[in-house]
Amino acid sequence: NAGVTQTPKFQVLKTGQSMTLQCAQDMNHEYMSWYRQDPGMGLRLIHYSVGAGITDQGEVPNGYNVSRSTTEDFPLRLLSAAPSQTSVYFCASKGLSYTDTQYFGPGTRLTVL
Amino acid sequence: KNEVEQSPQNLTAQEGEFITINCSYSVGISALHWLQQHPGGGIVSLFMLSSGKKKHGRLIATINIQEKHSSLHITASHPRDSAVYICAVRIPNTGNQFYFGTGTSLTVIP
């Protein structure tokens, strides 16, 4: 199993550009989520999904869109990048039981100039 | 307002020392997780606790539900234990959402 994969690993954008961060998992997990990690702050939830066709907002959803057309894929779209979106982004997946382990992708380091 | 507080923020230890990292939370939880973030950035889950104590190798995690507190202990620490350790809680009735502490950065010196 590849686990949770994310692409790209690094990205530099200019203010106003759009892009999609890709996330895929091969563990047949229902729950997938996107977090951002900023210095001095804990991981913060952007959006999450409990299954194909179902998405919901987390703590910091503004400026981001998600969709879940398949169980495996959960892309994160930045609509119009802003310098405040400079961060490290992690995708994660787990089963729906609260006892299930959460698996994280390797992260995407995004810089918005 | 942060539901999860960790201490210390930074910790330096000599190889072989016994290490304790603390996590306190302010709300009722259904589960608490300890995560390890390697210097390269990858995050792995170490433990999930809803009560009591768990042990894996040199790592021991405990939780006291009444006191809203958990500790992560590392026995016979080694330089390869150097990482950021993150506490995360799952709060009931918030879907599957987790709330994370800011992490404890551990450096173990040979």
C-alpha cells in the first residue's frame, strides 16, 4: 500500500493564481481531511469528508474548495491564492470509527508571493 | 482559544534520559491521540487513548479523563527520538474532527 500520497511536495504561486493540491489514499478509508500547519500553531482543519459525495467545512475553510468524487481522492483547490495561505498542507485519512488510526500524507509546502 | 495545551514547548535531553511530555485539554473528549512529526515533516500516529495507559516499545502514554490530562513518556531516550510530538483530541458531536496542540519539540543529544 502507498498509504496517503500528496502532490506536489513544493509549490510557489503568485497572489491571485489558482491551483489544486492532490491527495489520494489506497486504504479504502471513508474519512479524509485537509489540514494546514503554521509556525506556532497546531494543525488546523480546513475541510473534511466522511465519504464520496460528502464534504464539510472545518475550522479554516475560507479560500479553499474540496470535492470527493471517489473514495480514493480528495483534492484541495485554492481559488485565488493569497500570501496568508503560505503554509504546509497535510492530507489525512482514517476509518470512521473513533478508534481508527489517522494516516497523514507527506505534506505540501506552499509559498504564495 | 486553544482546546489543547502542551508542555513544554521545547525540550532538550541527554541520551538515556527519561522524558515526559504533557497535554491538557479543556473540553470533554472521546479520544486522544499522540503523533510524532519527524524533522523531514512526516507525521505518524503513535497512540490512541480513551482511558488508562498504552505502551509501545520505549513509549508509554497515559490519560486521566477526570483531570483532562495525558502524558507521553519516553524511556531510555535516543537521538532518533528527536522530533515534534503532537497531542490531538477528538471532541464528541463535531463529526470526526480533531483539535491539535502546538507540539513539543524534543532534541535528544548523544
